[in-house]
Amino acid sequence: MKFPFFASFILFIIWLTYELAKHKRIDAKIEQNFWEKERLANNTRRQSLENLDYITIPYDRLPMELLPDDEKVTEYKNTIKSLGDSPIVNFTGITNTDLKLEYGAPNIDLLTRYDQNYTVLVRTLQQWASYLYDRGYSVEAKEILEFAISTKSDVSGSYKLLCKIYREENTPEKIRALYPIAENLNSVMKNTIVRILQEAEK
């Protein structure tokens, strides 16, 4: 009885050794490809940034005059205003290596700043909308969230709150209209956001 067990153990060790070696080769190839891509990216010349999908803040669509004496609201509005003259671009899900390959290594600091501006924008919009909603200004919160999501935000809380408002307004068909945006997000949050929409429709 011992021999079959021993033979099986030997076969398992051989199989395990083979699998470990295979994964080691795969990992080495992935690493090699990464560094080759990074080398090419770092040697890519500066490209024009004219055709980037710049985001313009539609101040006329946002409740900029609402609650002028509220310190928190003023803070949110000042942050949004401070971004008005800054280039804002959504690069969610795009690596620095890919940005350098597309637009040139010399532009990476600029592109990083544009993306950071976008992050500040959508986070502030979410906080502002949530603050207004909690104080009974659901219409104004909706306006803010609809703009945020139109920029392909991947802040899940924005989708969740907007769906809640749509249900309260008895306009569930507007939830369905959010699917094309959610399903085309270039973000790790994509599936989570799609599930939020699915749950909101139940």
C-alpha cells in the first residue's frame, strides 16, 4: 500500500516543480515586457496635448449660489472654482507608461497634474452633492451628480446617490440611462458600479 502512495507523491512533486517553473518563466516574461515597454515610453518624444478630452466645469448648471453662508458649501464651491482655470482630464485606468507612450515622457508631469485635478473635481462633487442631499436639496444634488457622472467618474457613491434620487423622483428609467457610462468605465470600480445600478432597479 505504501508504494502507490509514494508514487503518487513523487508525481505530485514533479507536477508541482513543473508548475512553479512555468509560472516563474511567465513572470519573468511579463517583467521583461514591462521594462521593455517602459524603456520605449521613456524614449517617446513630447506629443501635442491639444486633442485631449479636457473637462470644462459648467458653472451655470451647478448650484453655485445656493447656501452662500454655509462654510462647508463655500469650501466645496471654492475648490471647484479653483479648478476653473486648470486643465482637467480623466485618465482613470491608464498607466503612466501608457501615457508616456501616447503623449511623450516629457509630458508625464503635466498629465499627472491634469489627472490629479480630475480626482479632486469628482471627489469634491460627490462630497458637495451628498452634503446638499442630506439637507434636503435633492434637485441641486442631482445636478451636481449628473455632471460628475457625465465625466465618466468612477466614484461609486455618486452613482448610488443619483440612483436613490431618481427612485425618489419616480424616474427609474433614468437609472437605465446610466448603464452605457458604467459599462464603458476604464476602472476597477466598473463591476461594482454596474451592480449598484442593477440593485437600484430592483
